[in-house]
Amino acid sequence: MIVAKRKPFDEIKDFLKDYKKVLTAGCGTCVAVCLAGGEKEVAVLNAELDMARRLDDNPIELGAITIERQCDREYLEALDSMVGDYDAVLSLACGAGIQFLAERYPEKPVFPGVDTTFIGVNQDVGWYEERCRSCSSCVLGLTAGICPVTMCAKGLYNGPCGGTNKGSCEISKDQPCAWYMIYERLSKQNRLDNILKITPVQDWQNQKPRTVIQPGYKTSENSAEK
Amino acid sequence: MRLDYPSNIKIIRVPCTGKVDVMHLLRAIQKGADGVYAVGCLEGACHYNEGNLRARERVNHVRRLLEEIGIEGDRVRMYNLSSGEGPTFAAYAREMAENIKALGPNPLKQH
Amino acid sequence: MKSESNLEKVLSAGHFAFTGELGPPRGANAEEVRKKAAFLKGNVDAVNITDNQTAVVRMSSWAASLILIQEGLEPNFQMVCRDRNRLAMQSDILGASTHGIKNMLCLSGDHQSFGDHPMAKSVFDIDSIQLIGMVKQMRDEGIFLSGNKLDEAPKMFIGAAANPFAEPYEWRVLRLAKKIAAGADFIQTQCIYNMDRFREFMKRAVDMGLTEKCYILAGVTPLKSVGMAKYMAGSVPGMDVPDELIERVKGAGKGKAAEEGIKIAVEQIQEFKEMEGVAGVHLMAIEWEHRVPEIAKMAGVLPRPVV
Amino acid sequence: MAAVNEINKGMNDRRATYIEYAQAVPLAYAIDTEACIGCGLCENTCLAKAVKYDDKEEETKVTVGSVILSPGTKGYDPSNLDFLGYGKFPNVVTSEGFERILSAGGPYFGHVMRPLDREEPKSIAWLQCVGSRDINRCGNGYCSSVCCMYATKEAMIAKEHIHGDLDAVIFNMDMRTFGKDYEKYFLRARDKEGVRYVKARVHTVSEVPETGDLIVKYVDESGERKEEIFSMVVLSVGLTIPDSAVELANRLNVELNNYNFAATDPFAPVETSRPGIYTCGVFQGPKDIPGSVTEASAAACLAGADLSEARGTETKTVTIPEQKDVSDQEPRIGVFVCNCGINIGGIVDVPSVQEYAGRLPNVVFTDSNLFTCSQDTQEKIKEKIKEHNLNRVVVASCSPKTHEPMFMETLEACGLNRYLFEMANIRNQNSWIHSKAPDLATQKAKDLVRMAVARAGTLKPLAQKVISVTQKALVIGGGVAGMNAALNLGKQGFDVVLVEKDAQLGGFSRSLHHTIEGGDIRPYLDKLIGQVKGHEKVEVITEARVTGFGGYKGNFSTDVEIGSKKEKRTIKHGVIIVATGATEYHPKEYLYGEDDRVVTQVELADRLEDKGASDLKTVVMIQCVGSRNDEMQECSRICCQNAVKNALHIKRQNPDAQVFVLYRDIRTYGLLEDFYKEARERGVIFIRFENDAPPDVKSSAAGILVSVKDHILQRDITIRADLLALSAGMRAADTDELSGIMKLNRNQEGYFIEAHVKLRPVDMPGEGIFLCGTAHGPKLISEAISQSQAAASRATTFLAKPEIKLSAITAKVDTEHCVKCLTCVRTCPFGVPMFNTELGIIEIDDALCHGCGSCASICPRQTIKLSFYEDDQLACKIDALLAGGM
């Protein structure tokens, strides 16, 4: 799941200072699940904005809607009839959703209400941890299911570095050393051979916008793989 | 127990403070209350195990949110007591009222 | 000969190598480099020039290396993976070689969160083992990492670091083997305090035949004070300072800790001279360059061979 | 008039008209005739004319089928123990007095102060065993069972209440924290909170006259004389039977033992000597709250079994008219404002409130009454509902806690859904507390009524689901506990299926011989098995394994596999009693299994039955083997009495044999203390050791060599033993599979967790599921028996009704908008929301939901609503309140 966290309130307030009517648009999937941008957060943020703007003697009129996903055109359609009534849109979706929304209403200023943070897992209510950097070439098969790109602070492919500290990373005792874990797990599985070989230099594929077209789904000649 | 506390405190009943939402607390301030507080069971003695602990987290969250806006977070508080503690309830009510008096009226009311 | 550096010559001639270290200044201060270099001149075979050590910005490693060449010393140009991507690394290697730098030490680099720009974006485009391989490929095959041919290969004596003291211990020798397989010509180890563990490490390296393929220089950092000993023991990741050693420095009494630290370092160097598989010592006298001459003298590694 | 407040141990005064304490039942005023001067003021003031000065005791005759005696206990009065200075030095208080000092309703409103100067104490000493374990000075040889825990609790709370550092010291002979999870509490107090425990019995308390501090003198374990100064001393007084209870028992011809506790048999723990009369609580023997509550249910079980034929007779049923559908109607609200005599009307301007209510939106009718809760007012409300076609009702009176159900019934009686009702509490929350400011009180009453009316408009009719109850019980485990539970349910007239995993009934008790009192377990067991097998209502299935489970309270379904052929069967039942038992720990310590002269206590008992003790010269016993250590923090409760029992057995058969018991604390609680005393008198030698210096055991041809440090001699001693008996603790039976299938929670020791440690000790958190015997925690046979009777009793409360009406206040998921984020699943304290893998939706089962609203307030998409407390039903109150301007 994509994990986001609410932007600092002052930043949001500053974005909206020149607008009198703003629509706050939540997203009902990832950011709702990670308690950052669903109905609840939209309501809370609007209450805050309302109060803050009244205190500034600059009242604001706020609308609220949470759609299923802002990264799907069909769901965004629900906004079509509303957006015209507002001076700006504040989106609590992830970076992708916000962009898709902004793309749909090019005339309308669109602002982010959250900082999209990572692809992660849910450890407990309100507690998320990063697990993937979407590098486009997964090495988990070699590394016992532990991602060195995400979980090693230096993203090493041939770790652990000399900074590994009794199983912790050199950056913090609370951060486990990914390579220590990889070693331990591979060793238990008798698969240490995997990392005795030198892992070659990575061909980074996440350095430009990527497009994926799943095989068998290519709809037109023009949408050739980029 | 007929223990005096200020008449400007009004009670809204919920089944458990665990039901008290961030939105409810914010709404009270937004609509012009000078203060709002949640009164729950003693920590560790929640009838529903941990509702009051969740409420405490939420109260703290709302306090931070209000501070962000520029409203004193101390307008929102959480108190814990057991059902047999009438005097404590009254004492907390008076304490809250004093606290609010010191903070003055909800700044939103002037706007 | 791979690079014909002084260090390579000393080692290949079978001498016990002795290298030093110099941290570039935090400013455009060439004098500072020269001042430090003066203490090392004639006392060591090569001088490691650190690369934004502990992620704190300093004069660039290659620039300080050039000053050393001007002063008549041989630099060991350190390069970390934290600050440069593969393009910058390769161009720096070419540039360094052109200006007469003949040794380089390939490192991962401390994480930026330790340094003075903790929120900097790190690069880590490639890791230290991949860097070793890249330098070797440039030198021996005359091609860039991309596979394209380069015009005039850089002649570098390739060094790498090894830390025998970080867990998992079993993995440490295997990772050393990986570095050697990638192309390391010599190894400089993390500072050694736990001699038992190091002996064990060397024994395994010898058993695996690694010392046949590569020169291993044992890292030595004299303890300057009880405080430093405790800091090394408690706060430096991957460092193993046994309690007895701290006690020994403490036991020396007020004002004598530094002398005791030097005494320990000298004893260590003397043992390394005899230890199977150890080809030399790398002395990291951190901000203590002026004590290097006396340590070298006491350890009996002077004069340095001329090869 | 002022009178001494006895509840607060005389530390403050109260009035002559008084409520004894905040939790008193009934919560009604009384007149202290000793202090009353008969001025007549209260009589004139009371509008309800409830004051009767000349009220007299009356005698009434009730015909009953059974009697339960629970006359309770009285704290020991230490006034006669002059060396402790109680009554002489103000800063020496009893533990009861200190409880009051800690209480918010106590003399100092919960501030910890010492009586002399109202200063916060810097140090407090608790002296244990005052009035307990002391034949010489008070005649009470028994252990009161509860003092070690309450002293620890008081020390912890005092430390918490006092803001500075408090030095809290508990002087004890043995720390007897033998109950479930008690050892952990004790360790927390000692190791985390820094309560000090000193092994010593204090011989003198004297006062420092200038400061009121107290000098505590004692002899420590090594025999050294010591003294320490404390700001306060708390006497941990024991439990005694009041004279009135002794008289009662004598009148009823119920036998008492030498300490005046009711005489009972170990196999019939709540039955008195007189058939049909049962007992429970401390009158049965010293015990804590969980034990008392358990026995109370056990006594109710036996009393109920005697009456089971009469169940359901002499009852009346109310007929309720069919509900009107008001869902399409606009709200038509009727407001009834109560004067509550002068309670409200004397302060609040009720007519003005009524007039105000009439002007509120949707209000079509208003009225005011002298007492809205009276029977005739109910009739009046019914008329008005019909006359004005009201579809919502607001009563502005008192707390919904007392009268809401009654008003809801009034609504139901005229066809209105009971949830279309709202109360404004203008008495407890208003007139009572603002009596000095009537204007403000009137204004607040209007505010409260406005809020209630706003909410009433949003209320929806809610259906209370009625579910039928399968009037059959499933008992899991055929040991002493399970069999007793099954048998007692059978006696109550309910069908029972008893499943046992082994081929035979009896469980662990098949390995036992006698209770410490001499009760012969084998014949008891044979008789019990015969009764269970022979009971027409009880079906016994042996070699059964639970393989599947589903349903909810009143309607469970359990799959079992029976016998080696794995024959499958599904049992439908309304309740479950879990009685899976426990076993003896298999020691890894002290050469057990390596040298056959090392045995467990259970094996020793076997050997003593078989071969006697005539060939034994020296026997050593080691306590706490597999208990109270890092691996198993808890105390196993039974091992101390087990050791004493076997030691006595040896000594009785062979007085020349030497028996050494190496222990950490001897925990012969309650009446078991007498056996400990007897053992010492018969020459059994008890040597204490510390956990960090356990005995050392070596094997030699000449015997087992046991070395231990003797604390009194302050040196190591070595004993050569023919036999070493290890007091191996208890281990919960392996219930990994069962608890997984039935989703029953266990603690880290593997014992099942009860719903509430003190108040619901045999209920499990899931409704309709009960717990008894050693599946709950280590215990004696007699305790397992009373607990199983208690579980049967609690199960009966379910089975006795063919139907259960569920609360309509439950959470509901809007599955259309739910994103299945699992936040509710992770939040619910009862694990009710579930992801239904077949339908792919999150479900909240009405029958399981407790209605706390935790899930509703955390749902990120606001798709969960708690009925009767929906967001707008709360928000409208906020809005209505603030719309009036504060």
C-alpha cells in the first residue's frame, strides 16, 4: 500500500490563503487505509481550516468529498460537477492521485494535503513501515525476501558494510541491518551461495517516468512501451 | 453526591470514551465551545479494555491540531476517574473551568 | 605491475608496508594539508586521503591527493559511493590517474546521517564491491562500466577495506573474498583492538588462500585517551574495543593515557610484523599526524624502504 | 449533627443523616439514631415523606427452598496488641483505614496524608499477619490469604499518589502472592516500583513524640536486632468472622470450625453441615474477591439445583403491542419536565423550562410532573403519546442510569420503539449541583432540554435482535472440574455434552490420592464418574477432539472427532464450559530423570501410598521447581500444601524420618496454615533459600547430596537424602489447537483468561463461554469443585431463558463504502469485526458486538456507525448546545 502522511497544517494553509472556496478531496483507497486521506481526515482538515481562517478574518468555504480512488479516471468523474464551484482543490490522495486530478482540471489550482511517503506495510493501527522502493528489478529472490534497496540505508547490493552494529544498522540501533537479516535468513535456508557471488551493478529503471502495459493488454499501436 | 461545579459545563453521554472522535472534540471548539473534555474510566479499568487509552491519544492529537491552528490546546483535556468518585468529578470540573477562565473565551467567537 | 605505485612496489618486493592517513581540511586551506603531510613524509609508504570522512564536507580527496604529490608523498586516493554516481566516479578516476594518483581505496562511505548534511540525498548508485570491479575493468580491460572502450586506461593499485569485527563474523572473511574476487589488490582493515578476533580472522583468510591473492594491511589507531577508548567501544558501529584494553588505558593514570595508547599500538604493530598473512600496517592516527614519526620509530618500521 | 464516620475509620466526621458510602446498596439515606437529636428538620424537608423516626425492626417470614449464608467478614481489631500502638499512636492505622486514606471518597479525598498532622508520609511500613498466623497473641492460626496482595497494592497506590519518593516497606514472614497473575504483580512492585520487602515479624512499634514518626523494631533473618523509623505504620489486619455471624450460624444449627468459619468438606466446599444451607465468601474460609465471587455463584448453583423444578413458576409476563412504523413521519416530540418533588422544582423554574421546550423545533407537546417516574405519570405519558401522536419522547429529569429502561418500556407499551427516547438530566447534572444559583440552573436546564430535543429528532427505531438459545451445554474436559460442571448443569435440568480427550474420565486427579485434610480422592472420583455417567441429562463422549467451532452466545456449533476411527459429530449448544485442566511440570532441574531417587511430589505421594515411609531416613523437598522463575513467573499455588501434606504423611508413618523442606515462601494460605504449623511441630525442618541461590544437588552412592545456604545459620549446609522430592509446579494442558479453533485467549502461561479478574472470574470474554478448574490457573481440588459449580451457575443464567434479546446498540458496517482496511479488526477490544473471506467483506456480528463504539470512531472512511450514538446523533447535541451561545 502507498503510505502518506498529512502535510504540516501551516503549509496547507499557506497554499490556500488566496482562495475563498476550496474543495477538499479525499481518496478512499491507500491513503484512507493508512489513516491520512479518507473521509475522516477530510473532515478533520476542513474543521481545522475553517477555524484557522476564521481566526485570520479570512473565512473560507469548504467542500468535502472522498472518492474511491483518485488514480482512476472513472472515479474522478464524480468531481466534474463540483469542481467548477470552487476556486481550488485540495487533494489528500497520494502524489499519483493528485497529479491525475490536476491533469483532469488543468484550469484549477490543485494542492497536495499529504506527503506521499512510501510503499509499505501495516504493522498496527496507525503504524506503517516501508518495504519497497519500486526499483523495477526485484532482487528479493536472491536476498531471502528482504529488500536491500529499501531496507539497507545505503542500498547496498553486496552488503553488509563495515558499519553493521550487532545486527543493527550504523545509522541507528533501532534500525535492523538488512544485510545482517539477509545473511541470517539465507544461512538458515542454506542459501548463502546466493550472496557469495558478486551482485553486478544495477540498471536503474526508476530514473524516469515509467509506463507498464501488461502483456495482452496493449490496446493501440500508439501506446507502445515507453 | 451533590457537589457543586460550574453550571457552564454540560455533559454529553457516550457509551465509552473510545467512541469520542477527533471530529467531536474539534466540532465543539469549531462551534464555539470554550473548552471540551472527555471523562473516562481510570486507565487500566476501561469497561471495554482500552477505550480510554484511545481517547487519551485522540485528545492529545486534538490538542496538537488546535495548537497548529493557533488555538490553545489546553482547551481540550482528558480526565480519568472511577464511577464512585463524585468529588473527583466535581474537582476536575472546577479545575477545567478554572483552566478555561484563565485561557479566556474561545478566540473563534470574536471572528 | 598494475600501477607502479610506491605502495605496490614496497609490497611486491616483500617489505612490510606502513601507510598513514590524512584528513583534508574543512576549507580551501592547502597549508593545512602540507603541514600534516610534513609529519608523514619519510615515515610511511603511502598516505590515505579520506573522502568526506564521516560524511562531513572537506576538501575533495583527489585535490588533497595532488597537494601530497607536490610535497613528494604518495597518496592513496579514497573514494566513497555515497557522493558520486558512476559517471562522476569514472571521470574522477580518469582525472586522478592523469595527475599521477596511483592508489585508490574503494569504500561504501559512512551514511550521510552522521555528517554535517544529514538530510542530503545519498547516491549509492553502485556499492563498494561494484566500485572495485569497475576500477579493475577500467584498468585491465580498458572499458567503462557501460562497456564502451576508454582511451588510455587509468593505472590504479586497487584497495578495499575490511572490518573483521562486525557481525556476522563468519561472513566477514567471505565478504573479504568477494572484494578480492572483484579485484582488490590490497586491503586495509578497520582499526584493530580485539587481537584475538583479528588473529582468528587472519587465520581463516590464510586458510582460504586469500593472502596469496591480496595484501592485507592491518589497521591501527592509537587510543589517545580513556574517553576515546570508551567512545570507540560504545558509539562507533562495527568497532570492537575489549574492556581489558579500556582498563589498561585507564590504569595508566592521569596524563599518561596517550603514552599507554601509543605503547599498545606499537605492541600491536610488532605482533603484526610476525603474523602470518599480514603484509603491512595502516596507521590511522586521527588528528594526531604529528605523533606518527615517533610511533613509526618505536615500532621499528623506519627507515622506509626505497624501491 | 456531626457523627464519627465509621467507614473512614473515624478519621473524619459525617452528618447524622447520611449515606454510608458512595457505593452503598441501596444508595439511600439513613439516620444515625445515636447522633440524631430528633429536631424534625429532615422530616419536614422530605417531600416524599420518607423519614420515619419511629421506624422499627419488623419480623417477616419467607418460605424458601434453600439458604445461602454469606455474612461476610470483619477486619481484625488490633487494639489489644499494645506492642503495635494502634489506637495509641495516631500514625498507626489499619490496612482498612489506609484504604480509606487512599480513596477519593475517604477522609482526605484521596490525598495520602497521615492522621496526626495531615503531612504526606515519606515512608510507610506495612506489618503483615496482624491477627493472622498468630495463635499466641490473637488465637487466629489461619492465614487470611489476602493481606500480602492488598499490602502490595496499597504500597503501589501510595507510591503513585505521593509525588515525591515514598519508601514503602512490607515486613512479612512469607509473601503469599499465590493467585493468578499475583506473582507478576508482586515482582512489579518489588523490582519496578521499588517496594521493599523485609523478612521479619516486627516486635515493637513506638513513637518519636516530637515528630509522630514511628520506630519499628524487628529481628532480621540472621537474628540481628534492627530498627527503622517510618512516617506511618499500616497494620495488615486479617479477616475474622464477626460475632453476629457466629450467632446466626448457631441459630441455624450450622457447624463452625475452631476459627468460626463454616465447616465444609473438601469435596463439597460450599455446602454447610446442614443440607439445603450453602455458604460462600470469607464465612467459608479466608479468601479474596475472585474466590468469593466464584463461591457465590457456586452456592447459587447448588441452591438453584434444589429449586430447579420451580423455575419459571410465579412469574408474570408483560404483553407489548405491535410497534408503529414512524420512519416516514416528521419528528413529533413530546417533552416531559420533572419537578422531582423539590429536587428540581425547588431550584429550577420548571414552568419556564416547559414553556421554552414548547418553542423548540419539532416539539408538539410539553408537560411537567411532580414525579415523572411515578406509576401514574407513566399512564399519563402513554395517554399523551396517543393523544398527540408523539413519535419521540424527551424526559427532562434525572440520570438515565436509573430510569431510562422504565421510560423506554412506557414507550413500548404504546407501540413506540424504545430507542425513540432521550433524557435530559436536569437533576444530578443541574439542580443538585447548582442549587445556589437558581437562574443559572434554569438556564442550564433549558440548554440540556434543547440538546435532548435536538438529539431526539435524529433518533431512529432500532430492532433488538432476539435469538433463541439452544438449551444445551458443552463441557470441554472430563476432569473433576468438567464433571462437576456437567453434573450440576444436569441437576439444573439442562442437557449437557461432556467431551473428554482421553478414554477415561478423571483427568489429572486420577494421579492423586488424598487431600491435605485427609479426603480420599479415589472413592470421590469413582462416585463422581458414576454420577456423571448415570445422569440422564449428561452425555459423555470420550476420546473426543474438537475440530471445528462456530456461532455465538446461545447458538454455538462444535465439531468433534471421536475415537480412533475419527467419527465426526457436530454438537449444537448454547453455552460452553472450558475445563481443560492442567498437569504437573516435568522438571528439567535437580537430576530429575537422571537419578531415580529424585521424584516429584505426585510420585512421592504414589510411593507413600504403595510402600509407606518406614524405609525412609531422610527426605528433602525442594519448592518452586518450575514455578516463580524466569521461564514461569507465576506461583503454582498448590505445591506448598502438597509438600506439607507429604511431609506430614511421612512423619505420621515414620516419626523418626527426617524431612527437610527447602522453600522460598511457604504459601499455605487460609486454613492450610494449620497443617504447616503441624508439620513444624512434628519436626519437619523448613529452610528458606533465595531464588538466586538455589540448592545444589549431587548424586552419590550414599544418597542424594543437597546443599543449600541456611539463612538463619548464615552458612551452607549439606543434607544426604534417600529421596529428593521436587515440588514441580503446574502447567496448563496443551490447548494450542483448541484455543486456536475456538478463538479463546490464554495468558502467557497458557491458562485461559477470564472476562474480569475480580468480578467475572468464571466468565470468559466471549459471552456464553465459561471457565473452571485448573484451565483457569493452578488450584486445589476443592477450589476446582466450587469453581465448576460457579461456571454451571453462570451457564444456567443463559440456559434458563429460551430466548435472548440483544442490545440494539451495536456497530454496523456500510460494506458498500468499506475499504476493508482492517483498522476496526485491529481496534476492537473483543475481536468482533472479521473479514469474511467468502463474501469478501468486513462483518460485525450483532450478537457479539459489545457496543463500545471504538471501531466507529476510528474508521477512516466513516463507514461504521454505532446505533443510538451515530455521529450526527452526537454532533447535533454539540451543535444544539452551542447554538444557544455559551
